[in-house]
Amino acid sequence: MLVFVLFTIIVAAGTGGELCVSRAMKGVGEARSFHPAEIARVVLRALRQPWMWAGVAMMASAFFALLGALSMFNVSFVVPVTALSYVAGAFGGAAFLGERVTARRWIGVLLVTIGVTLVFFGKG
Amino acid sequence: MEPVVDKTTESKSAAHKPLQLKTYLMILVMVLAGPVGNVFLGMGMKAVSPIRFWPPAELAHSGLRVFASLPIWLGILSLITFFVAYMLVLSWADYSFVQPVSSVAYGVVAVLGWLVLGERVSALRWAGIGVICLGVFVVSRTGAQTTSALNSGNE
């Protein structure tokens, strides 16, 4: 039971966090060089975006759930299972953002699900 | 390294420019730092387990042990490196490009788990990881955008 709770938090909060961060970065614009001052400028601008904070909070929750899962299972099991975020992304995009998910994308999502199932049952 | 100034930064939506070396370099940092971070976290958490989630005093005690562990901090450092690289890459390239390329990390983490932590990865699990990467690739080949709402603020 705890396993499913942990993986649900990792996947749901992780995906939500990535979407928020991705959205925040759209508002920040490009980093133009590797110069430390430029990188600092981009990071500081990113931190002024509310979406960034929402994303960071969700990613932090996902991180603690990940630590919990890693205390119980191998990394070669835990990390591939987190690929379920692609499934969550497709359903979330369709349900909450009104995105039209193409047949081809559903096929990809199905493949990811099959892969995770194989990882789940392929105990070493 | 001399900063590479990109003259076409104004029109991010006209993203038909070829990807630059810096992008590939940062993607390499991403797919290495992420798995290395996870392996360190795995190492650290195995050392302090079992974690008790209840009662709260036990959880707090476990939390203290977790954050007193060197591998955990090395893992966090690696993941911060990953995160900075990820932010930079997202500012240079589309999410729909970054997503499939970063799925290589699932393979890298399994290889590291096997080599560094001595985890036994069965043939079925390798196959599963392969199918996951294939699935991510197929997902990425679909149109990046089916709505225009997210980008409307950039125009």
C-alpha cells in the first residue's frame, strides 16, 4: 500500500512540478552563455516566477517520496517506474489542460506502461 | 569557455535553428548527473533504512539520520547539477526534444545500479527499460503542441 502511495506522489507531484517549472522557464527566456553571471541572472529571474515556486514545492514533495522509495527498493527498480510520469502527463494534459492527445502519443504511453510493468515484474 | 552569443534569441518560436554544441554538452551533463544523483541517494537511503514513517517522532529521527549521511548530500549535489543543466537546456531547446533524449537516463541508472551498487538487473527488467525508452521516443514524435494557450504569452 505504502509503495503505491509513494509512487503516486513521485509521479503526480513530479510531473506537476516539471510542468510548472517548464512554464516558468518560458517566461524567463534563454540563457545566452555559460558565464556564471549569466547563469545566476537566469536562476534569479526564474526564482521570481510564481510558477517556479509551485514547481519547486511539488518537486520537493516528489523528492521526499523518492527518498522513501529508495530506502525500500533498488534504484534500478525505482527510477524506471517513475517513467509512469509520461502516462500521468498524457492523462493530465488531456483532462486538465484540454490537450488533444493523438493516437500515436497514446501508443507511446502504452509502451511506457508495458515497459514499467516488465520492470515491475522483472525482479532480479 | 568564451560565451557564445546567439543572435537569434529574439524569436524563440522560430526554433528551426540547429542545436548547438552547448545544448548537447548540457544534455550529457543531465543524463549523467541525474542517474549519479539517484545512485548516491539509493546508497544513502539503503544505509539508513529501515525508515519508520510513524509515529512522527520516529520520522523526524529518521530524517535527521538521512540528512547526516554523506551520500545523500552528494546525491543532492548531483541532482542540483542535473536541475541547473535541465533548466538551461529547456531554455535552449523544446521540451518535446529534451524529454525523449533524457530517457537515456533510465538505462544509465540501471547500468550504474548494477555496476556501482551491485544490484541484480534481470533480463526482463532490461527489456522493460528498453520498452520505456521506445515509448518515450514514440511520445516525442507526436506533435509538440496541440494547444497554443501556453505560448500565447510569448508572442
